Amino acid sequence: MRKGILLTIVSIFIGFIGNAQTLTLLSPQGGETVAFGDSLPIVWNYTGVTNITLKYSTNNGASYTTIGTFPANTGGFGAYGTYNWFVPSVSSTQCKVKIENAANASLNDFNASNFTITTPGIITVTSPNGGESLSANTYQNITWTQSNLSSAYVNLYYSIDGGTTWTYITYTYASNLTYSWQIPAGTNSTQCRIKIEDYSNASYFDISNANFTITTPAGISLTSPNGGESICAGASTNITWTASQVNNIKIELSTDAGTSWA
């Protein structure tokens, strides 16, 4: 009789061991920093579990969002499973991943220490953004939108060769969202673009979507004599000027304040 009872107890014990279920989250374990769009491997160890549910939290485990339910052996080998999770567009220093037995949520595990998800900085040039025709030596508003930058400032640049090279304009507060740019005199190009970048992290930037045009209007400016001089008749004097987009000039003299010219 005692032998039969002993055999029954041993059989129950062996059966219990054979049906034991375990589930352990191996990664992430906390301390990691990942960004929106990154692929974060979630790795676990299991026994006796058929399907698992993965969840994440951004508030230290106060609440969880479901990632999905998968076979326990997803992407793994032996008693291990793995899932490459594409990090969503959230920002938090209190993130956790939780793994549950899909058939019994009380069997679960999660990272004890939090990890961090960051949202990359975003800058968008809104003007000039391509197709505009601007005049040199005039003022043009450079405008943009921004979020999640590393710095309070942005750097501004312009290019006249489609973005092959850049000339620095200035830096300004990112939150200004606009800057009045005096286009350099003498600029002529159909391949102009604006670039705006995070002052502290140059990987956060944007460029005009297409080329715009800057032209210098044709013109002449007399620099000497320009009024107030006393010149002796028969003496030699230099006449000087600046010119843009002009091939030939004609010089005339007036002795009646510009009423007539010869």
C-alpha cells in the first residue's frame, strides 16, 4: 500500500516538473538609450510556454501598450526567442518591456531598470524651399519649423551650387522660426538652397527641397565724382563706378545740374 502511494506521489511530482512553465526577459535589461525608428531586439528564455505577448511601458510600468502576440520560439533557437521591435515615436526615460504567457498573464517578466527612448530632432525648411526668384542685396525671410532639438539655436547656411558647398550665414534661436537674411550683393545663381541645422547636433538638419534663383539686377553706380568736389577746368580727374550685368558704358557731362547732357 505504501509502495503504491509512493509511486503515485513520484508520478505527480515528475508530471509537475514536466509541465513547469518559466518565462524570463533577457533583453532589454535597463540602462539602454534608443531612438524612434531603431530596431531593439527583445530576447527571452522560456519553458513550457506556447505563445507570448510583448508589451511596453513609458511610465515605469504603470500602464502597458501591447506590441503583439507571437509563438514563444519566434526568431530563436532551443529555449530562446527573439523579436526585433521597431521603437515607436515616443519620448521617455521610464521605459520597460514586459513579456507574458499569452495563456496566463500572471506568468510574466519585465526589465527591473528603466531604459530611455528619445525622439530625434526635426527641422523643416519652409521658405525659400525651391522655385523662388529672389534679388541680390534684398532681404528674404528664411522660415522653418522645429521640434526636439538638442540646442536652443540653429545654424543657417546658403548654397549657390545646389548644395555641393555651403556658406555660413549666422546662428539664431531655433524658436524664432524666421530670420531676415540680406542676400549678398552680386549673387547670381539658379542653384540656390538654404540649409538649417541643430547648433549642437549637425545630424538634425534640413535643406530646401529644390533649387531657387538669385539674380543681381543690371545697374551702374557712380562713385566719383559724386558731389561736392571742386575740379579745375582742363585738369585731369578720375571718374569711377561700379557696374553689374553691364558690358559697355557711356560717359556724359552736364553743366546745368542734369538738365542737359553732352
